[in-house]
Amino acid sequence: MAPPDDKHKKKQFDLINRGVKRSTPLGTASFIGMRLADIPWQYHLLHNGAAERALAAVGLSTLAATTTATTTTGIDLPDKLGLPLPRLLLLAMAAGSSAKQIFWLTYLSAEEFPVSAAVPVGLFNTAVNSLNSILIAGAATSSLAAGSSGPRLSLLLGQDSSYGDLPLSLLAGALLYAAGITIETLSEYQRLRFKRAARNQGKVCKVGLWRWARHVNYFGYALWRGGYAMVGCGWVGGLLMGLWMGWDLSSRAVSVLDEYCSKRYGEQWVQFKKEVPYRIIPGVY
């Protein structure tokens, strides 16, 4: 049976108009505003029982008050926020992801980003971050739940020694987040430097982390999203988020970019796929 004509193939959904490079001030301003506004919003959810009230509104039980005891770090700003360590980590992750995405839009990316793209991307990030901020307070969903499985860390934080019993998933999630943000940002910066060199005009980027996988920045994104969820919801929540992000990127985003790069680079892209056989996860997939 003959393969379907390319004109009749289902086009994958993509908010970014690949290859169209122009300034979009309104879209840029909208996205920056939304990402910056997400930080105080997450603090609101994590502080003074806002997450607990959200869960109670839908009939879900919350953790005991002892799991929300504030942490004394000896550092002025974190201590003034009045958050326990797990919630402080979630707030830091929200701020870090906002900073990374603003850096991407204003420095690393030259493609247009209109309001029609900025708003849904901004809303998606706020929605996922908010879900983590709320679920960390749930008796059945939090990584801190007494019945959660897995090893725990014995740490003495502040003056409340009972607060030192923290799940290992907290550390694992923080490490995955840091690794993912680093991989995503570094790979995109390496690609920018490569393309800015006059000798590389019209060439496929094959330097640095791009020798590991053809879409290695997506690997970084899935890692930090999974790590973020792991801090909020434990091993299961982190794994589910990482798998969902990986599935979406591999089934949708990779197809969009493969089609775009095939048209732009031709035989170069065919050769690149031979040299770097892994799509997203180096050495695995």
C-alpha cells in the first residue's frame, strides 16, 4: 500500500511558527508579565494555608500542621518567606523556571512569539506549577505524606527536630530539576553560539550537548518538569509528569521539528540523524 501523500498527513500542533524570525513586542511583554506574576501567585498558594483551602474546597484532606512548620536557614530572605523547606524548594523552582523561560525568549530565541502563543504557554506553566503547589498540601498527594513509600532523609532543620524526617524524593527531585534546567539552557546557548558564527550559516548544530541527542533540550525540559513534580508529589507524581512530558515531546514536538529541519537542511539533516541516532534521551531514545 502506497504511503499517504505528504499534503494529507496530519499536521502536528505547534504554537511556534518555525523559521519566522521577527520581533513580537506585545507577545514578549505578555509572556514576561505572566511568568513574573507566577512567582507571587505560587507564594500565595504555598503560604498561609491557601493550598489547604483549595483542597478543602473540593473535599480533599490535607496534611497535619506539623508538616508545614517553617524552616530556619540563617539566610535572611528565605527565612522571611516563612515557608518549610519543601515549599521553599517549590517556590525556588517556580522562580527558576520563570527566569529560564524569560532568558530563552529574550536572548536565546529569535523566532516570533505572538500573544496567541505567549498566553497559552504562560497559562500552562502557571497551571502545572499551581498543581504542584496545591498537591504538596494533600494528605494523599504530598511527597511529605506519612504513608508515602520510599526511603527518607534524616535532617535536622531549624529548631523542630520532628521536621527533619524528609523523603528522599525531595532531594532526587531537586537534583533532577537542577540537571534539567542546566541541560536545557546550556544546549540552547550552545546552539545560539554555533548559529551566530558566520562559518556555520545554514549548518546543523552538532556541537556540545547536541552530539548526545538531536533534541537534547527536550530531555532537559522533561527532567526538570519531572523533578519539580517529584518535590511536590513524590516519586509517582514526578515519574508521571516526566513520562507525560516525554510522550508529548516525542510524539508532537519532535515530529514538528523533524519536518521543519528536513525542509531547511535537506541531506545535512539526514546525515545528522545517522550520526546522532537518539532523539531525546542520550543513549536510550
